[in-house]
Amino acid sequence: MFECGDCGRAFPAGWRARDQHCEATGHSRPEYECDICDAYFDSEYSRRQHMIQDHLYCCDCDRYFQNFNNIKQHLNSKTHRGSTIKCPFCAASYTTAGGMTHHLERGSCPCAANLDRRELFRLVRSRDPRGLISNHSIEPITVTYTADRRSWNGRGYECSFCYRTFASLSGLNQHLNSPVHQEVLYHCPNQRCGVEFKTLAAIVNHLESETCGAMRFETVQRRIGDIVSGNRMLRF
């Protein structure tokens, strides 16, 4: 939409009609002009959003992208965002909420040694009484699987669940105790989406991607604290 910079009148027919209006009235064009086409905007933010969405162009990096998903990932990367998401328990910083959640779920936080995928699920479920993202009918398995050398099948160490083979016994044990063969604990809050997830990091990554429109990327970054720390009930 092309607008007059002084009176704000819009000209759907294009920039020529707007320029004719400005010349006839003495009004000025909007200050911010697209670097690629002839569009004008009333703010730098509007101009940048236009160049991102319509031209797939990052002004800061002087780069074009093949599709909108690629430029969105670029703008949400460490290049532009830095590491501003902090772990609520230690000093570690991450680029996205998904990265910080993965840090907690794998039990690698030195200040929350007992917090892992299972404990984090219990914590989230306690703050999610309506079951917006957590599956209340599930109790996470507390057993730990340990394979021994009898798992060797002549080619590698074989998983008894999926028959995938691994070069080392430690690799097989890591696989057995990963979320691969464990319960589905979470689901997307968008009922029309219905995708399920085995880890909190996976559902956070899904929400950050904005693929189903359940939540904006920035909203996920702001609300991650409500999910993993504090006393607030979850809301979407």
C-alpha cells in the first residue's frame, strides 16, 4: 500500500498515483524508501519488514534468501539475536528458548543436576493443569536400560526395540536411554495441529518455527521462563 507521507492517504493503484497526489498538494512522500523497489514507508521498521517479506532480503548482512523460512531462520540465528536466553539456574546463555530447554532436559546444567527430561516434564505438568501442552495421562518411565555385550550381532551392538546397530556399546546405551523409545509427553497447544513430541525442547522448537501459528517466535522466548521456572500457570 502506497501512502502520502503527510496526510496518510493510501493509494492502492500504486506509487505513481501517490506521487501525483504529492505533487498536486505539495505533500511529501514517506521518508523510508525500499532499496529494491519503488515502495515507500512511514517507518524504518515497516521498510525492513517489507524487504524481508517481499524481497527475502536481510539489510544488515546484504543477503538474499531462497524462501521466507530460510530468512526467518537467519534472522533468529545467533548472528542477529546473540545469546540472550539465560538458563534460570546457571550462567549459561543461549540463542533460543529451544537451546536452553535442551540444556536442561539432557541434565547438563551444573546448578540443577537432578533436572532431566523426566523431572522437567513433572515440573511442566504441575504448571499445566489444563493439559495445554502436557499429556496428563502419562507417567514418564523411570527405568534405565543397560545393554551388555550379548547385544553384539556380529556387525554391531543391536537395539532390541528397533534393531538399529551401533559401533560401540556406549552408543547403544545412549540410544536406549534417549527419548527415541520413550513416551510422548507433549502436544502442540493448537488443536488443529495435533503434533505430539517426546521432549520439551522439541515442542519449543516447533512453536519457535511458527509452522502452525500457535505462537510467535518472540512470544516463545518471553514465556520460556513460565515453563521451566517460577510459579506461573501456563497460558497460550
